[in-house]
Amino acid sequence: MSSTVLVINSGSSSIKYQLIDPASGESLASGLVERIGEPEGRVEHRTGGRTTEQRNPVPDHAEGLRTVLNLFDEVGPALADAGVVAVGHRVVQGGRYYDSAVLIDDEVVDVIDRLAPLAPLHNPPNLTGIRVARELLPDVPHVAVFDTAFFRNLPEAAATYALDREVAERYNVRRYGAHGTSHQYVALKAAAMVGRPSAELRQVVLHLGNGASASAVYGGRAVDTSMGLTPLEGLVMGTRTGDIDPAVVFHLARNAGMSIDDIDDLLNKRSGLKGLTGYNDMREVHRLADGGDAEAILAVEVYAHRLRKYIGSYAAVMGGIDVLSFTAGVGENDALVRADAVAGLEFLGIEIDPERNVAPSREARYISPDGARVAVLVVPTNEELAIARQAVALL
Ligand code: ADP
């Protein structure tokens, strides 16, 4: 059997995993542990078209991962025979330290821990996953792949907030970006699709999932991105505001009697599509809009307006645009959002073919007409595969 990588994405109450053959891209098994620490836990393990489910309390991440390893033993594929050459861990925040994947040792663990104030919801559970996986799988190398790495070398002009320098430096306030693994994967794939050397391509990538972000990639290098110090900045998302006047925070603190934690929760978890319509899922928002719901119609317009602003500003940053790629849950599936996002952008050379846009497909594909100045693409992202490939490349 060929070499495989076990990819782990450890969250505060969940662990997602996938066993991947990085050469072929084949997923040999995948699954998730949910509701860790809650009275009723759930584990789902999928392999060979079959899903095994267990419902038991999962007190902590160590127990969760043990359950997963048992499932590999009982249901397969047996990890001992699967040629596991590495465990790849998704880590959200790598700060200014890492611009590519890194072999995990105690020093790396320490850095991820120290970066927790920049990603308080993500780095600590990522680290918990790393700790338990290193304990339970001590004989294979563990690799950290950071969501920020692709944006580590943004030009200073794009990464710097116009904030008092001393405060910014002391508290590490700058733009780090996120979703970098996906943006990098999609930009590479898009360059291969258009068949031109990525060195000369001006690309915009729109990763539109529940979280959403845009990036400008010039010559294979990220030159701007919409997420900032945290994933709150930028596009309208499922539950996040994206760009907002920071004075909204002062206004609410002074006039609405809200604490900083209340406002944090409001902006991150109760805003975006959810704040505008009550639903964070774009399918639900469309359903409401189709029924004439004025708030849902407005929400779709706000979402698309922000997208057009970002596409235009990134074309300005790069002096033009050659490739525009849509990815993630909304970007890959939602023809309406794609059409709205590019409406009126013909002056940039951006056009889509209406039939290509609505043709259902799970494959990477063109949705611009033949001969269009800008290649508009739908490129399904695969962060797990990207993590697996980065892990083996490092080794
Ligand atoms: P995450 O950010 O959680 O990784 P995904 O990239 O899986 O998210 O995207 C999830 C989101 O994609 C859902 O919240 C939903 O809004 C959207 N989505 C999924 N399928 C469709 C679809 N067919 N049409 C429109 N939106 C969709």
C-alpha cells in the first residue's frame, strides 16, 4: 500500500479526521467526533462507502481520539497496514512564525500555545489535538499546517493596520489572514487549469463557506486577503459581520450596555446572514428570498455587494485580474451568488456563461465563456488533501 497521512482538525468540542493518500488524493477513511465533554457524544467513521456511528459520552479529546483509533482497528482500514507516514494537524494561527508547514516538536507546541491570545477559540483546541495525537501515535512525525502560513509574507502595506506602531507591535496587532491552506490550494489548481505559469497570473480567490474570505494572489504569492487579526474582518459570513466600522463596538458598549464579550459574541456568532435573516445557511436565505422575504433579499444583496467590492479592490491592488475562482460550500454550489458577485464587473473583463454557471458538477470547471479575458472558475477546495500534501512535502 502507498503512503498515507492522517489529517486531524481538532476543535473545542469536536475532532474531524481523514486518512488520505496524498499521491492519488484518495480519501481512505474520514469521520468526526462531536460533542466532546457533553453528556451525549457522537462518533462517525466512514470508510469504503460505509458509515459506522457510535453514541457514547466522550469526556475529552484523548478519549475521542482513542475511540477513533479503535474504529480504525475494528472497522478499518487498519492504521498499522495503511502506511501512515505522518499526522497532519490543522492549526489556525501561526502568527509571524511560520510561512509553511512545520514538523511539530516541543518548541512548536510552545509557540502555538503562546499564540493563543490571537486565536483563543482555535489554537488551544488545535493544541489539545496535537498533544493527544502525539501521545497516542508517538511513532510517526506530526506536522502542523497553519491557516495563516500562505499570508505570512503579505506585503507590509497589506498586513499593517494604521494603528499606533508601539501598541500594534507590543500586542501583535496586524493582519494574519485565515483559510490560507484553501486559498493556496485553489490558486495552484486554478493556475494549472488555465495553463499559464502562475508567475504571471493575477488571481482572486473567493472562499465562501460558513466563514468566508477573499484573497489576491499575484505570481503565486498572496498580496492581500480579507481576514485580518482574526477571521472577523472582510466578507459577510454565515454568522460574522465582516468589515464594520470599529466604532460600532464603542457605540454598543456605551449605549447598549453590552460588555466586550457580548459584542464579541454578537459580531462573530449572531451577525452576517444569521443576523440579517435568522439563518446562517445560504440555502435557507435563498428559500426565504424566493418567497419574497424582504430581509432575505437584502441579505443576499449585502453579501454580493461586499463580494463585488473585494473583487474590484483586488483587481486594483494587482493592476488587473486574470483568474477569479469560487470555492467552499457557497462558492462551489451557489450559482446565484456567483452571478450576483460578478454582475456589473464586465469592465474588468469578468463575465460568466449562464449555462455553465448553473450546470451541476462537483469538478473544477470554467464558468466564463470561451475566449473571455478573465477565467472565472469553480474550484472545489480540499483542505485535508492540501494538509496531507504539505505534510509529505515537508518530510
Ligand atoms: P465551513 O466554513 O463550515 O467549512 P463549508 O465550506 O462546508 O463551510 O460551507 C458551508 C456553507 O455552504 C453552508 O452554511 C451553506 O450556507 C453553504 N452551502 C452548502 N451547500 C449549498 C448550496 N447548494 N447552495 C448554497 N449554499 C450552500
